[in-house]
Amino acid sequence: MSRVRTVLGDVLPGRLGVCDAHDHLFLTSPQLPGQELRDVPAARGELSAFRAAGGGTVVQWTPYGMGRRAGELPSLSRETGVHVVAATGLHQAAHYDETVLAGLRDRLAEVFVAELTEGIGASGVRAGLIKVAGGFHLLDAHARWTMAAAAEAHHATGAPIAVHLELGTGALDVLDLLCGESGVPPHRVILGHLNRSPDPVAHRQAAEAGAYLAFDGPSRAHHATDWRMPDAVRRLAEAGFADRLLLGGDTTTSAARSVHGGPGMPYLARRVRPRLEAELGAEPVARILTENPGRAFAVDWPA
């Protein structure tokens, strides 16, 4: 039976409730100096605020080597009543020291599989998805390496592959590589940040291919495209692809947390949901927030 792998164990897809399908409780990177997400009380406050706004599940896309703090996630989930899904995977090379990448060179797929089936480090927390990343309108050698390893790990476990699209670009190249070359079923691929490149033709082609399309935000850095998200979602829903859509907050800096005065995780339920209901109606939006994530992240995990 398909289940979603949370940090407290596997749960039935119907138990997720309202799902923030792309966010971060913890995140560190040399690309985010001074804005890292490291504070446990702030993470607890953010989850509690999301719960108070009607949230049920948060999928953390923070991958290997970027401060996931996997050992903290079970207690945070228990204390707040919010399901949390952790990720394995690897981001763009710019987020890592070269020595870290060198140490993974010949064993990346093995690491992904171990974190999905045995646990992240000594935490015992198993990941529920694989996160990788493309570049701006291209897939460089690093992206091809990480995606090949992600495909191998998918074939071993069935885990979904979530892809950071740089500024929302490169979706079709990603599908060509993962699905065309590596044989990953399109419905096991989740394309992130599509709101950052509001290209209706590319969006529709990705949806027609069978992938899930994730729209996230808001973001100060991407405000010029974030505000177009409701129209993009409406177009896809009207074209018959409402069942391929996912929504998330993608909180990547300390200042963006609601507990620090930013929109944070509660914004999804507090503002994004009613805004989309004005475009689509309440019932389709409810399915996007609850049913779609259950299908996107549920796996028939190997025994």
C-alpha cells in the first residue's frame, strides 16, 4: 500500500491534511550568509503557526549537506502535530565545498538509497523524497551526475524526485533527462519553482508529460513573477491539469519566517488559498492542497 514517508513513520496519503509541498525548516548554505535557518525554537514556532492556520504537513526539500537537522524533526513534528517529510538529494555545486562533493563522487546513489531506507546519519529519520537541482536554462555536469544518481535511487526505492528549477527554467530538459534517458516515470517527478518563469507553454508541456508542477512563494527576490502564480495555476486547471499541481511556501531565509515578521508557512493557508479560491473555487483548491500531495509523495516502499 502506498504511504508517505514522514519523520515519524509512514502514513496514508489521506492523513496529510493541508500540505505545504515545498518548504524548509532548516537550511544552511554559503549562498545565504547571515540568513540561514538554524534556530530550533523558530522552526517550532513556524510549524505551530502553520498548524494554527489549518496546516497538516510540511515537506522539507533541504537535501544532503545543507543543515537538515534531521534529528530535530521528529520532536518538532510530535510537539506541533504537523507531519514533516524530510529529503535526501543534492543541490547545485555552489552550495558545497569541493571536498564534500569529492567524497560523494562514487557513492551518491548509495547515499540517497541509505537515507531513504535506513536513515539520515545517526538520526534514524528516513527521507521521503530525493531533491536535486538544475541550472539556469541548462543542465551542467553536476546536475546530470546528481540526477543520474537520483534516478538510480528512485528505481531502487520508488521515491519521488523533486527538482529545483533555477528561476523556474529547464523543466523540459529535466524531464528529457530523468524520464527520457533514465526511465523515471513522469508522475514521480516534481518540478519546483515554476512560478518564477511564468511560461504557459512550458508549463502545459510539463503537465502533459505527466509531471507534478509545484508553485511556491511568495519571495522578495522573485516578486516580479510570484504575483502571476494564480493566473498560471488557473490556466493549468482549466486545461485539465488541476490534479498535477502542488503549492508550497519555500521559506529559505530567517527573515522570511512568519515568527520573524515575514510571510512564512502560514501564508499558504492565510493568503494563497483564498486568492486561488477566488480564481478556481474552493473545491479544486482543497484537492490541490490535500489530495495532490498525497499522490505525489506516496510510495509503495520496499519492505
